Amino acid sequence: MKRRFEMLTGALALVLLAAGLTPGVSTAQTASLCTAATSCFVFTPAYVAGPKSFDFYLDGKLVAGNVGLSNSSAVIPTAPGTHWLQLPPAGSAPSAAKIAVSFTFETGKTYDLVLRTGSNGPELRAFAIDATAPAAGLNRSRIVNVWTGSGSLDVELGDPGDKTGGGADASFANVGEADVSDYVEAGIFSKHAAVSIFTAGGADLKATPQLRLCPADSICSYVLIGPAGTSKTVQYSLAVFPV
């Protein structure tokens, strides 16, 4: 299984918090700005100990705002190169950001930027998105497992939790913690079915949260976050990159 990720590092021991919907610009519009000469990213906060939502400043400019746990930003285009990121709680000035870091965006690449709880606090991982378009009317989906303490997982999308293999719209095996699966191309997932999460290699059912549908003609990342606080409900986000 081929996986690729990077860890962002900066002057602070904490790595990142972030983002929200780009004001006044739709996901489809921003995705069309991602070309071989630009860079793009989608941000997903999955840090359960942080503020409820964050603003995202890129070189001092607000590019996304007020995204919280279990949500993802729109696609955000940027010029390639090294940029300064500031991530204050939503509604705060960039100077209020306790977490700031520089990151180099490579030309022609698109990233899932996912905040997780690392061993030393919040940690942002950059998972490169393979922007290869699916066949017409289909989608390409993958699992990003940032659930702290989960270990490796098997995941089925659109299956009601029995792990039979026959009922799932897409299946992913042995997705490591802080790692990402390969993509699976599929049709529109079954409505009202679940994201079934199992211990890797076994039938130990860990959770079946409601499945959110990946749109046709899109590339999606199902970001597994885990439970927040004392809740036993496993949270996840659906990050969408339309093509």
C-alpha cells in the first residue's frame, strides 16, 4: 500500500491549528484555480483538545475562517513556495495565534492538511492528494487515520457494520495510525449506511458513524478523528476536492 505524508514543523513545539471556508468562493471555483503552476490545500482540524474552531491566515491574509472539528475547509489555492501560517481561534486577530509555522508548498501539488493530537501536542500532517480524475460519474475516496491511539484499522464505507465485504461500497484494509490508505474508485455511496470501523485484521467493530456521501466527480478523504472528550461517538470529516 503506497502512502505519502509529511509533518510540518516550525519555530514552535506545537505544529498547527486551522481553517474554514474561503469567504465568497465556492469549492468548485477554488478547485478550478489549482493548476500545474499553483499549489492548493484543504484543511481539516482533528485536534480534539483545541478551540472549537479556527481562522487561517496565510502571510497575514485571512484565507479561511471558522472551521471546527468534523468539518473541512474549501479548497484553498496559493502560490508555490514558503509561506507563513498563523492559526488563531476563530474571530481573533492573527497576532493572537499561539501557533504559527512556515510551510513550503510545492508547485502543482495539492494537500490534505490535517491537524491531529500528537505525542507532544497538536501536529499537522500534510498528505498529498492524487488529483487524478475518476471516471465520469464516479468518485475516488481514501481514509486518513489521525485517530490518536486507534492503531491500524479496517474501514468500510456504506456497510452496516457486519464486515461481510459484500455490502460495502468501498473497503480499506490496515490503515495505520497517522497514515493514509490508497484510493478506491466507486459510485455514489449508499444513503443512510455507515462508516464501519474495525480493528485491523479482525471483526472487532469500533464504531459505525453515519456515512456522509462523497459527490460524483470528486476526490474525497474520510478523516477519522476519534471521540471528543467523554463522548464515545467517533467523529470524522469529509474533505472534498472536486475535479
